[in-house]
Amino acid sequence: MKEEFTLSVFTENSIGMLTRITNVFTRRHINLDSLTVSESEVKQVFKYTVVFKSTQEQIDKLIGQLERLVEVFKVFAHKNTEIIYQELALYKVKTDLLSNGAVEQIIRESQARILTVDREFIAIEKTGYIEEIESLFAKLSSFGILEFTRSGRVAINKAMIE
């Protein structure tokens, strides 16, 4: 049975690494739900956080394939209960909506925050789980969203890694 997994792939910072990693998933016909890349806590070691649905058997094969790539140091697979994770979303709506008390109430109840107030628009930031981000999107949609973007998942392991 397929379930959601988050892979943490630690690599060298080399050109084409993203392509080599995603090719492993493409060859196995695995669709990625989220992909985030950043430098890790170790200088010059990059962390690819990949979210997708799969089986444990397929995960074991993926890890083996990824760890065979020369530039990959280590790969960890996590179920959602084993990690602390969040996503970030930005919403742009018309400034005149601020005069509407309902929009301000939605922002407060969603524990979002206003990043910028411009003459034409306001930018709202929401950090949380995908369900929270989608819920705020649905609530703001009835007032009109000018622009929306969401990051991929960022995650840290709950357990101590040796």
C-alpha cells in the first residue's frame, strides 16, 4: 500500500545533481509531490527534501539507487510521524480588502501575517501544513486572490541522527 514519505538526500553541491536525483524517480515512474533544496547545517552539503507516495519496498530500492550516485553522501526515508515539517505560502490580495473586517479576521484566525501593505495589494504569509495553507486559500478565494505561491516541504527529523 502506498503512503506518503519524505526523503532527505544529502549531497555535494555539484552541477546537474538535481537532474540526477529526479531521474531516479522518473525511471521508477514516481511523481514528486514536493521538492525543496537548500544548504544543510554542514557547509557545502546540500539537502534535498523530496515528498512522494510510495511503498516501503520501492523506498528501499530508491535509497539504494540514490546512494549509488557518487555525489550522494546519505539518504534517509521518513514517515510523516517521524519528522517536523512545514510549508510556506504567500498570497497577494487587493489592499481595499483590508477595510473588510472579515478578511482581517480570516488572517488572524489562520495565524497568518501581513508582510507588506502596498497601495494596490497586500502580501500575506502563512506557514503551516498543506491543509492549513489550502484552507486559507479557499477562504481568501471568495474575496479574490491576485497571486499565490507555495514552497515545498521543509523538514527535520524528530530523532537524533548519528
